[in-house]
Amino acid sequence: MKNLSQERIGELMIVGETLTYSIFPVVIAHTTKIMPPILFAGASIILFIRNIFGGLILIAISLLFEKNTGPIQSIKTNLPLILLSGIIIYHFSKLMWYEGIKRIDVTKATSISLGASPILSIIFSIILLKEIPTIFQIIGFVLILIGIFTITFKNKNAFLNP
């Protein structure tokens, strides 16, 4: 069982991530609008710069705190997963995100994204981990779906004729 203080620290970290995530789309929405209009050019530049700096910071943190295993051995062991996660999943999702917020309101994009995340987590945990959702998760699932549809389709005509 986890130490209660460790659990609280984890919760605070998630709240901090959520706050950061809420500010970031506004900055990116502005930045992508002033970048070149070529499809994916602006998003690719932002993504490249973000990943270079983020990667350097993560390497530094890893070298400071990961004493048990060398980073090179860890990379070799997990290379297929790193490539799948970093290149295909992360890069593709961020390109879609940056291009998407150029086209729709950033508050709408963030609401859809943040709302879809727990829904997809429940679906994938059922499929991949064989977990059974609680009644509260099912109720939350339904409420979030209703919220996403409400935000996405403001009136009946928008739903029937997008």
C-alpha cells in the first residue's frame, strides 16, 4: 500500500500537470497562428523545439535521479517501445493537436481533449487490462460523453448536418 503522503504528492503533481496543460493550448494556439501557413510546418517546428528542450531536461533529470540503471542500457532495452511511443504516438498526436487548435476554438479543443481522455482510459483499461469499471466510472463516462456532444454540437442542426 502506498504511503499516504506519497499519494497526496502524486495528486498534487497531477493537479500541477492539469494546470500546465490548461495554459499550454492557449500559448500554442497563438504560436501556430503566426507560424508559416504550410500544413504541419508550424506545428513541426514547435514540436521539434519543444522535444529538444524537453528531452535535454529529461535526460538531465534521469542522470541525476536514476542511479540503478544506466540510461544507455535502459534505452537499448526499451527501444521498440520508445520508438512507438515517441515517434508514432506522441508526434502524430501533437501534430494533430497543433493543427486542430488552428482550426477550432482553443477552449472547445481543450474541452474535447480533456473530456475524451478519461473516456479512452476507461475503454482501454477494459480492453487491454480486463478491468471492470465501477458504477461511478460508468456514470462519469456517460456524463462526459454528454458534455463532449454538448460542446461539439451546440444545436441539433450541427449534429445532423456537421
